[in-house]
Amino acid sequence: MARLDYFILGYRIVRVADSDAAKLSSIMIKLNISADVRADGSAKIREPDVDRFVSYANGRIRYELSQPKGMSSVFHWLRCKYGLIAGVAFAVFTVIYLSGMVWDVRVVGNENVSDYRLIDALSASGFGVGDRWNRIDKNKVEVSLLSEFEEISWISINRRGTVAYVEVIESKKPKQQAKW
């Protein structure tokens, strides 16, 4: 059964000769190290317990210690790769920063008012491509458009990812009665 603490803290595998498996087990008990000692003379030791084991077992038992495994091995591998760490951090920051911007504006529901007029009015009221979502006062923009266009009775600006959908409902003009 896989233990989560071994993966997070990291672990190493200790190997001894088959005849020394009992010695390995007694050393683990004496040092109060939780390890699964197998009959083939191998055991998993968590990374924080490795130093205690090595300092005690040197000269008492012949053993082989594997390379670090689990998350500590990832950090061990990354310890001198500052360029890679900086590149990954920059990429994550860039994706997070750019996902908070408006990259496209789409107008939905208009028939009489053209998309271009609405998009120009949006940019005149402070909303357009390249703006950050958290700095836009959508209510102010919506009220500005409603006051500018008499043909529009309702407007809503919604966000889906980096696309702004401007939903419009146009006013219905009363039908003119035919003169008889």
C-alpha cells in the first residue's frame, strides 16, 4: 500500500544482505524509525529519518542506500536549476496575468444597432480589448450604453474566459397603425 507521507517527504530504499535483514529490523526498532523491512533485506525509509539511520548504521551493518525518491527527489533535482525554476515561474505568472484581461469582445442579440457602433461606444466608456477584468466597472459601462442608445432596452456584459460577451435586447417599436 502506498503511503502519502513517503511520497511527500521523500524516501530512500535501504538494501542489506539477506542474512542481515534481522539486524536491519532491530536497528529500525531501536531508532524508532517506521519502515517496512522485507525478507529480501530491503526497506523504505522516509527522508527525514535517513540521517539518523546512516549515522547509527555506519560500521554496524553493510548497506546500500538508493537515490532520493518522491517529492524530495524533484526538489533535489531542481536545487541548481535556477533558470528552469525562473522560467516556469515566469510562465505561470504570465498565464495568470493574461487570463485576467479582455482579449475579445463579442456582441450578441443586436439587429438594428451595428456591432461596430456598440464596440466603439464600449471603448469610449472605458471598456475594450486589453483592459483588465478587475478594473472594469461593468455597471457604469452598461448604464453609459443604455443612456447613449435609445434602441437598446437592456444590456449585460458577461465574461467567459478572456472573451467579453455583450448581450443586448433592443427596444421594440410600437407598430404604426395603418391609416384608413
